[in-house]
Amino acid sequence: MTIWIDADACPVPVREMVLRAGQRTATALVFVANSPLPVPRRALVKTVQVAQGFDVADNYISQHAELNDLVITQDIPLAAEIVEKGITALNPRGELYTEANIRQRLAMRNLSEELRSMGQISGGPNKFGDKEKQNFANALDRWLQKSIG
């Protein structure tokens, strides 16, 4: 069992929570990014620096994640690939991607992208605050309890 972190856009508090949880539960962690990450060297913690390029980190995670793993990502197309493979995907705000919600999330993401390109909307997601941190911590703990037993 491994927790894969799509680390390029992962908020620092989420990385820190995952590191603490991984150490507490002796769970393997793999941080994948296009650039070097300031992740402490520990047993069961690995960093993978992939080449620069569109979706290179996502492709790496998709190719290496396995059943019983967890993928933490805010990239909805990557989450869709992961869910399709039967692997659990969680975003940094604590929302679990499932077969029941991933198609809707992908459609909303595509619509928002199209509206942004036409200048109809601007901006990005809401601020990442204490509520989001707590939601993520709770979701991660639920997954760990279910997976470790």
C-alpha cells in the first residue's frame, strides 16, 4: 500500500499532514513532481522528479499506482484515470473522487476551462484554509483506518 502525491500543486500543509500520517502508520509515500521538493528524507518516503512537460507527473502516477493505493491529486483528469482503475483518489480539500462523482467533476472542470478561455470567468479555486485542512485530515484518517484496519 502506497500513498502517491501529485506534488507540483499540492498545498504544503497537505504534504506535511501526509508525511506525519505516513510516519505514524508506516505507510509508503511517493511524492511526484516536475521540480525538486523540500521533503525530508525518511524511511518509506520517496520523491520522484519527472521531466518537465504537460501531464508528465500525472502519467507517472497513473502508470505506477496500484489497487489498495491512494492518490492525492487536485488534477481531475488524473483522478478520473485513477478511479477508472479502481484506485482511490482524494483531493487536497478532502473530497473523495468516486465512480459516482468523477464524470460530473470532469464535465464541470471542462466547462470551467472553456469559460475561462473565452474570458467568461476568471480566478481559481477558493482559498485553502483551516476548513479544507481539517476536511483533508479527516478524509485521510478515514482512508488509513479502512486500509490498515
